[in-house]
Amino acid sequence: MGYNRSMERDIQRVLIPHERIARRVKELAAQITAEHTSPAMNGASEITILPILTGAMIFASDLIRQLPMPMKIGLLAVSSYPGRSLKTQGSGVIAQQVGDLRGRHVLIIDDILDSGGTIRLVRDMLEPMGAASLKACVLLRKPTAGAAMTPVDYVGFDIPDEFVVGYGLDYDDYYRNLPEIVTLKADIMKR
Ligand code: 5GP
Ligand code: MG
């Protein structure tokens, strides 16, 4: 293994090994390329990629290098403020540099679809900005009611409702650099 021994010790289970992620990223890229060059989209091949920081950074960087069309990259940072009830839970866009989206084919990229709050928030913010199309791609999706209420265009993997880290996803900002998607041992999560 190429990573720190203490990170390795914290892993409970490898849910998705790196080779499977790499294969799926290739498939997603092929699907995105086909759909963005189809007659239904007027053969439009130029896109704007909007990765949601920080979790989508690794996924987006691998994905875009498999996309052959001309693209611009914007940035969005969203923070979630977990509340005690569903009503007080929420998230906010804390920084953005998306550029002029008028007439452009926009692809939002996020690491994981859980409650769906992040994707819905970002979509609501981008909708009035005049994009020609607005699609969303997530690497992972959990089987939650919120995710079911939040349709997205591209999904890498449907996973069980467990807390995962790695390949961009963090716990307390750590573990993002793990090459695979893993769960953590219970005693780590309590610390
Ligand atoms: P949503 O807004 O759909 O509830 O959640 C999206 C965000 O919540 C993700 O971008 C991610 O930051 C965080 N999140 C949700 N589930 C997990 C998980 O299992 N592991 C990690 N590391 N983050 C998660
Ligand atoms: Mg996060």
C-alpha cells in the first residue's frame, strides 16, 4: 500500500477498490461524452465543469482527463451545517467562481448524494444563470429518501447507508487521499 500505516490501521473495510473506481470513471466519461455530443444536445461538445469542493476534487480530476471535449472549469464550495432536526439542517454556498454560464452546457460534480441538500442548493443557485443545460454527476449515492427526491444524471455507484471516506471524501478533513472508498473503524469515528 502506498499510504501511511496509521491510515491503513483506521480502515474497517474496503468498499470499492481503486481499480473498480477507475473502470467506472471511464464508463461515466464515455456516457457523458456520448450524451454531450448527441444530436439531442445539438452536437454541443463544449462544457463547463463545476466540481463541488473539497470532496469532488479527486473524482473530478480523474473524470475530466477522460473527457475529450473543450471545457472550462468553475469552482463551488458548499458547507453543510448539520442541525438537530431535518428542518434546521442546511447547507450554504460559501464560495463560487463559476464564470459566465449563459448558453453553456454545465455539469455539476459531487462526491456523494446523501440527503440531496447540496445538489438541490447548487441547482437552485445555478438555474437562473442561463445555462443551455444543467446536469449533475455524483460518484456515490446512498439509499436515502432525500437522494430519491433528488434526480441526478450520472451515478458512479449506489452504496449502503454507511459513512465512507477516501477518494476525496473526508472524516474531519482527513483520509481524502486514500485511493479507495472505505469505511472507518468505529473507535475512530467516536474520537
Ligand atoms: P447531501 O447534501 O446530499 O446530504 O450530502 C452531500 C455531502 O455530505 C457530501 O458532499 C459530503 O461532503 C457529505 N457526506 C454525505 N455522506 C457522506 C459520507 O458517507 N462520507 C463522507 N465523508 N461525507 C459524506
Ligand atoms: Mg464533505
